[in-house]
Amino acid sequence: MAYRELQGRLQLAEQQVRMYREAMEHLIAAPPAACPAACHPRASPISTTAGVAQESLSNVSAGGENDPGATKPAPGAVPDVATTGGAKAEAVADGDDDSVLDHGRGGTKKGVPRLSSGDAEGAETSAGSTAGKGPNIWGFIGGAVGWIGEGTAGWMAQSEAKREHHRLLAEVGKVRRRRAAVWRERELLANTRAELARCRADLLSRRIALDSRRSDVAEARQNCRSRKALYSEQLVSAMRMGALNDCFHIWHQGPFGTINGFRVGRLNTHVVDWQEVNAGVGQAAIVLVTVAMAMGVEFTKYLIAPCGSFTKIARSEDGRVLYSLHTDESFSLFPRRNFNFALKAFLHCLGEVGDHVQEHDPTLRLPYHIKEKEGTVGGLPVALGSSYEDWTRALKYMLTDLKWIAAWAAKYLPPC
């Protein structure tokens, strides 16, 4: 609303400026008249411009009277100008807008603002003071200058309003562009926030999965540690166990030496079946071969083929010569001759293993000394002769030495 009001005022001021310019051109074109020195126009916002205009007009009037070469108007022209100027001044003073015509444009009517009471009185005073000397135009010029000042002020206000309007439009454009940029940035931030939310959800799900997997791995690891500890205890317990002692328990029963409960020997008072004796001797052969293999000992003269109750022993240089480490009640021209050779060969192999153990552990001494060449152990022959008691005692000594060798192997040799 303020802009429209200023625009209307600007249009009105432009019309007034055009009218005043045409009126001043018409008046300046008329013959000059004398102007009293004390006549000054009414104060206006552009009083400096009015003063300059009045001074120029005064100089022109003065020059017209004093210049001898100047052409004076005809006697009849002055009354017309005065009458015209006075009529115009009186018309303006009376507020008759229709009395002021555009000179030179076919009498086109121009509307002008009405004079105030002060302007009208000034115009009448100026007209009365200059009566009889020339046209009474100074009051009209003073009012016109005031009107021009007001129009110029309105035009300046309108220009200022236009500049302010353009400035505000520029500010509005800046604000709109800034708002668009802010909205774009806001959309970008919203998209970024949504992407971050998706990434966060993804990371959270992956973290949950990793935590679950880590707990499963930790549980499996703890289970493995528990099983390792259990297996280590079982290994230590198994390493402490004597496999040979558990599988082939060598002990004694009265005058007899026993292995796994089989009595080895025979007495007149305690008749033992030969099958039991053969089984006991066969078990002893298995123990000796096992210990020799664990120590890495190779027999130099004989080879033992453990076959339980029917064990055989052969010579190393001639494998066709076999000795039976078992006997029975069958008839023979040389009773138990083959069986006695087998017992001596077994004792020879046992002596070789005993020597190997003593070489590795000098602190170990077998309880009963073995002589391979003589075939004796503890001073008693292992061959069956006329006395069952000596033979039974010799077999008992042989099993005792075998037990010592098996115990040393279980303690010092690494497990197979």
C-alpha cells in the first residue's frame, strides 16, 4: 500500500513539473517587467534553485530597462502580458485550474494543484506591488517554485522508495536462494542421516553376529582346554603305567615263579602239568622279545619266534635248526634234549638284554647273575636234569631277572 501511494504521488508530481516547466517557458518568453528589490519568493525545499532563478530573472528585467539598445515592446503589448499574467495569477490564486491553458498546444487544459491561502496572498501582494510596472508574475513564480520543490521531494521520495523496493526485492531473492540452499542441504542431511541409520543397523546386526560367534568360539576353546587337560592327565597316568607289568604279571607262588598265574617248574611233591609250564615259558618269551624290540637290541646267536605254548627258537646262522621251547610226556630216546637246548638259548638272549641295560644304566645290577656259556642263573642250570627242585628254582631266578628288565624298560624307555 505504501508503494502504491508513493507511485501515485510520483505521477502527480511529474504532471505538476511538466505544467510548471511549460508555464515558466511561456512567462520567460513574454516581455520582462520590473521587479522590486524587496520581492522574494516563498521558502521552499529548493530555495537555492528558486533564488538563482529569481536572480536571473531580475538581471534580465534590469538589463531590459537600462540597455539603450534593447528593443522595447510595443505600447499595446504590455497591457496584454500584464493582463494575461495577472489573470493567470488571479486564476491560480482563486484555485481555478481550468483558467490555466497550455500556450502553444491548442489550448489543452492542464490540471494543477490549488494554491494555499498563503501563496494566494503572496501572489496578490506581489501583483499589487508591481501594478503599473509590469506583469505580476513573481507571486506565481514563487508558488511554482514551491510546487516544484514539493514535486521534486515527492520524486526523490519515490526514487528512494524504488531503491528501497529494489533492495528489498534483492534481499527477498537472496533469502529465497538461501532458503532453497538450506532446503537442499536439509534434504542432503536427511538422506545422510537415513544412510547412517542403515549403516548403524547393519553394524549392530554384524556386531550381534560377531558377539554370538565369539561366544561360540570361546565356548569351544574352553571345551578344548578342558579336553586337553583331561587327555594330559590320562597321558601322564598312562605313561606311569607299566604295560608289560599289567599284561604280563610276573610274581611267585611258593617255590614256583609265576607269569600271569602260570607256574613255571615242577616238583615231586607238586606235580604241575606240562601244558601250564609250556604256557608260562611262552609268555616269558613274548615279554623278552617285546623288551628287546623296545630297546633296539638284536640277538646275535638266536632268534625267538613267540608262539605261546609252542614257541620256537632258531639259530641266527642257520634258520633250519629249530629248538622247541615246550615239552610233553611223549616217549623219546633223548628225553627233553631239544627242550633243554631251547631253555639255554632263551637264557642266552636274556643275558644279552641284561648286558645292554647295564651298559645304559650302570647302577642297575640283576639280582641273579646269568652266565650264557654255562647256561646258569644264580649258579643253577636251567636245563632239566635229575633234580626238579634245582630246575624249578633256576626258572624262578630267570623270571625274577626278566621282571627287573621289564620294570626298567617301562620306567626309562619312551612309550611306543
